[in-house]
Amino acid sequence: MRVYADNAATTKMSAAAISAMLPYMDKIYANPSSLHSLGQEAKEALENARERVAKVLGCEAREIIFTSGGSEADNQAIISAARIGERKGRKHIVSTAFEHHAVLHTLDKLKKEGFEITLLDVGEKGIVTPQQVSDAIREDTALVTVMYANNEIGTIQPVEEIGKVCRERGVLFHTDAVQAAGHLHIDVKKQNIDMLSLSGHKFHGPKGVGVLYAKKGIALTNIIEGGAQEKGKRAGTENIPAIMGMTAALEEAVKNIDTNAEKVSAMRDRLIDGLSRIPHSILNGDRENRLPNNVNFCFEGIEGEAMLLLLDDMGVCASSGSACTSGSLDPSHVLLAIGRPHEIAHGSLRLSLCEENTEEEIEYIINAVTQVIFRLRSMSPVWRDLTEGRQQFVIR
């Protein structure tokens, strides 16, 4: 059996997305900036997609910018807010310690330019509170950027309440919603969100395309210079096939969001229960307030890389954390942020499901992980030291 349980890294494209893309590859293939009739057909499709995405997010079409994905959208949102703040003498930004690196590395870049960055503690459960945000905001705060749901441990943040705090304090609020879009309900107006990033390939759309929502009145700073595409705020010929595929996938995901969440969360809970029976294992992040599809565990006495390779041999596709940092030998910054020691963080496993997974696959995953853990521990000198009392267990 082969089981794909790495949907947080990327998803299989849906039939609806593929079908929506095809006409724009071989029939309406012109450049939407061209003035001839075929170009204007492409332009009409582009603006139709913009209106449809805006409807899903609860905003206006003119507030939607198409990007190459979530990372670009994060970069543009944060840098734009920083430049707006800088012009007003505000050079302080509030974020969290477990953001995606698209956010953290952008903040590092701004820090080198003289911005002061406050990274909030997220606690063992992986949730930041509105009060923490309120306490961190200062007179010179230009931006608060807090992810909607964490990409590794799946914990959902109280974005509406955080957005309300920011709105009351006159501070821009951005949320990286890459893992949330298509899986959780989003209404940017109701949730007091000023800027939001999403990526098509996280909800069965194509790779290489995403969205930046920016509330009207926010002066975006260009990240890519060149042509006048996307109202002059994102140069480069729009990828019409990918935009159409992403739009169709997003609409389909939102249409079925409650049904899929109910099905997937039931499988998630069954998986959590099964893996919890493995001795000296621990679930990462709050059990209840998490994405419907996310399961993240640490297992004491093993290395995550060996676990992933053995699981792959058994047909289970999983990860140890973010796909963007899978080549790193360092432990996950997310797990360190919730207080996991280095030696425990190295033994992490992220399983991320979708509505196409089955109950049979869940049982297979549980059995496969259990076998792999016991096999690795039987060969581990660290495990021998733990069981023979020469070292103390961290996970009880």
C-alpha cells in the first residue's frame, strides 16, 4: 500500500483545477496585456478569477494581487507594511517565534535595516493570545504578522481577535493563511485582516501561484519590477492557466469545507489516538485547536530522517516538518518554539491528511509508524541508555 500523508507540503491537483487550466493552455493562450481579441479573452478570464477569489475571501476584486505563491505574498505584505511604517517613523514589527521562514527571513532582512522585531512566545500548545499581541504593540509598531495556522503543528491562531486588537490600536495586521485557505473559513473583513497570503498548491491547485490580499488604501511596495501587470504592483505576465486552476480549486475546497473538515478531522483524531499508544511519544500542539488534517508527534530516542526513510520503504509519504526546510540538519524552529528540547525535536513526524485518505490508510499508517519506531529504538544506543537508566526520559 502507498499512502500519501504529506498534504501540508503539497496536494494532488484536483480534477476541477486541471479542467479549469486546460482551455488556457491551448485555446485562450494569449498574453492578457495584449490588445487583440485573444489577449482580451485572457484578460477577461484573469479579472473573472480575481472576482471569484475576492468573493471567497470576502473582499473586493481590486484588493487581490496574484503572485507566484505564499512566500512572495508574505514578502510583499511585510515589506510593504515596513515601508509604510518607516515613512511614519514606525520601525517596530510584532510576530511569533514559529512563523514560516518566508516571514521570519523577511523580518531578519528588515532587522538588518534597523527595524526592531518582537517575536512572541507561543507556549507549549503553540498558540499566541490577543493579550500578548496587545502587550507587544507600541507607539512605533508598524505591523503585526501572525500566521492563521501553523504549517508544522497545525495550531490555529485567534486571528479575528488579534485583528481586532490591531484595528483598535491602528496597526496593520497580516496573516500567512497558506495552511488555512481552503481548510478553514476566511472572511478578511469580518476577521479584521488587512493583508493575507495564500498558495494554490495547498488546496489541490497548481504550484507556483498564490494570492496577496491587501486592503484598499494600503500602498504596496513592489518586490518584482518590470511591467504594469497587477495594477503595477507585481510585474511579470500573469500565469493564466495556474490562476484559473487555483481559483477553481479554492472554490471547490470552500464549497466542501465543512464536509471535508468533518471527515478529515475524524481520521486525524483516530491517528492521534493510535500514535499516542506508542510509549514515550507526544503530540505537538494543542489537540483541539488545530487544523483538521494535521498530526505532529515527537518520539523519544530516534532520528526523524531514519524514520521517514523507513516509512517511505513501507509506502507512507510523510515529513518531519516544513518541506521548505527538509534539507536542514537543524531541529525544527517550530518545535523549539513550543519548548521541545533539541534531542526530542529531532525525532518528529508530521502527517497531513486530505479528504481522499481512507480509514484503511489510517490504520496502515498507525501500524507502519509503530513498527518503524520499535525497529529504530531496538538499534539505538540512546534508547538503550534510556531504558537501562543511564539517561532520563524526557517524554514520560
